[in-house]
Amino acid sequence: MRKMLSIFIGVRFSRARKHSGLLSFVSTISMLGVLLGVMILIIALSVMNGSISFLRNEALKSVPHLTVTNKTMSTEWPRLAKAFSGNPSVHAVAPYAELEAVLTINGLTEFIQVRGIEPALEQQIAGQAGARSAEALQALEESRNGVLLDTRLASRLGIRPGDELSVAALDRLLRRSKSAPQGFTVLGYVDFGAYGGGNIVLMKRDEALALDVNAKTLLRLSLDDAFSADNVKRDLLASSKMLALPSTEIETWREAQSSLFGALAMEKFLTGLMLLTIVAVGAVNIVSTLVMAVAEKGPDIAILRTMGASRGVIMRLFIVQGGVSGIIGTGLGAFLGVLIAINLAGISLALERAVGWATGNSNIVFVSHLQTQVVWSEVVLVCLAALFISLIATLYPAYRASKIEPAEVLRYE
């Protein structure tokens, strides 16, 4: 019953018209501080989530979901591929040979990374990347001595489909082998994303092994859900042990790009931590508001104490009063933050048009190209953090109010 009394009086105190205009102003500012902090934090996290999602998709254009290596992979890959294909999470399996090489065309030389693939098997994986990649792989399957170039490599060297080039294995050059470079015809381009290295060349696996018989053979796995890579890795390691291949090693796409995603995760954490200080500023204003409210409502507190209210009731009363500002600010901030984050591209586009119309310059670009992704668990976490900070801010003023002695206050009333 006393808890309900504290809530009832606390809400009445927060809704009551203040005699002091300064107190009312500080109370409004404290609520706006929490509101802005929560709103900006949700928008910033949504933008970063969208950017991380974009970068992850770019990285996965060149990095397999799972990469399997083994000392005997060049001969054992059919057995491993058959066993791994039985896993329900595995979408497709394809082998590839990897080696460093030197590309020469029209007097220009470029160090490249050659991937020797089985086009028929690779199409099952690349089919998820679109019809253009499937058509390029089909052309590679039907050709002899054909290659597909990374789009950035082709652009950098000015190479077009139909051009002739030569490729020599770097290992053979270092060993001063007398074998002549092999000639190839450019069939087309493949997009390996922003993190593909910009120097990848695809050719058939047997042709890559002809360049260097010591080329490392690996197994590439495509999963239905890239985020299940860690769980699938454990299952596949157990399968490889059953096949008497204990030296098998499996690398997930997260491990292959750990430096990139580790840096992004750290940046996201630090950005959220810094923006959370805006909520803390709003909480400081809640402290100021309650300290002023305690001084103003000293006689009311004394009367409640003489009527039998305990120190705990008084303390909870002011916790509720301060918590109202935190709850309202957090609720409105979350609503506006999610609303703006979902429509950020449209809002930015409207601002571009408005500013372009006002200035006569249609080339002004803000952030309409950015992707946003609202993660509801993060929204809940931000709201809980804001409410927790607001609650902590009410403790000291509430404690001060509970220490008021009725006799000292009413003596001068």
C-alpha cells in the first residue's frame, strides 16, 4: 500500500504546476536531454548496423563462408565434399586451387592471385550472386584457356573481354624455372567486392595446376545461413574425424576477416559509449531538478512525515518523480529514433532536394546512399540503459528528501 502511495504522490508531484519557472525549465531540459540521447544513439547504431551489413556482404563476395584445408585435399576433396554436402546447413561445396602468379599484358605486369575452380560446382555457389556471375562461369566452363578477372583489376589495366594475356606462376619464377608463361583469353569480369583484394583471376582448376602443380587445394563451402558458420564448423570437424582426416582445418568467414569486423565492432561499441554520455547529461539535469524540487517541497515532505510517511516512502516518492522524466524521455526518444532510422534515406533525399532547390545546386548529396538496419534488441538495450541511468540519478536527491526533519521545517511555517 505504501508503494502505491509513493507512486501516486510522485506522479502528482511530477504533473503539478511549478511555482518556479526555473524548476519547470530544468525539468523540461532534463527530459529533452534523455530524449535526444536515446534518439541519436538509436539512429547512430542503426546507421552503423547498415554499414556493417553492407561491408559484410562485400566481404562475402570473395571470402567463402567456410574454407576447409587438409594436407591431402588435392586427392581427398571428393570424399570430403560428399560428406560435407550431407550437412543440412551446407548449400554447396566446391574445390579450388590457389596460387600467386604474375600477369603480363601489353608490356604491363601485375602480381595476381589465381583461383583455379571447377566452374560446374562453383555455379551452385555463385548462383546466389546473380545471373551475371552464373553466365560468366558458364562461359569459363565451355572455354579452353579462358579467365575471368576481378572488375577492379580489369579497370586498372584497361583489359577488355577478348584480350590476350599471359600468366606465370610466381613460385616457378622465383625458382627460375624455364617453363614459359601460359596464354589465356579474357572472357569477362567478376565482382569480388570491396575487400576482394582487386587482383583475383579465375580459371579452371586443371589449368591452374598446370601453372604450378604445388598449388594449394582448398574446399569452399556455401551455407544457407552465413551466421551459422561457427556451429557448422563444429559439426564438420566431427565429420572429418570420422573420415580419418584429423588434420583437417576449417576457417569461418569471421575468422578470415577478423581484423575488419573486430575493428567495426570496436568502433560501434565506442560510438555507442560516447553517445550514451548525452543520456548521462540528461540524467545530471534530473539530479538538478530533484534537488530543487526537494528544496521547494520541504513543507510538503514534513507534513507527509508527520502524517506517518516513513523515510522509505519519501525516498520512493522522489525516485518516481525523477523516473517520470526518464520514462517519458526514453519512450519518446526510442519512438523518434526508430522512426527516423527507418526513414533516414527518404528524409535525407528530401533534404537534398530542398537544399538543392534553395541553392540552385542539384549536386548536393547528404547520406541518402546509407543503409540503416534497426536491431530491436539494441533498441531495448539502449532504453534499459537510459532508464537505469535516469534511475541512478534520482537516488541522491531522494536520499536528501528522506533525511528532512519535520520539526526543523515546520518550525518556521
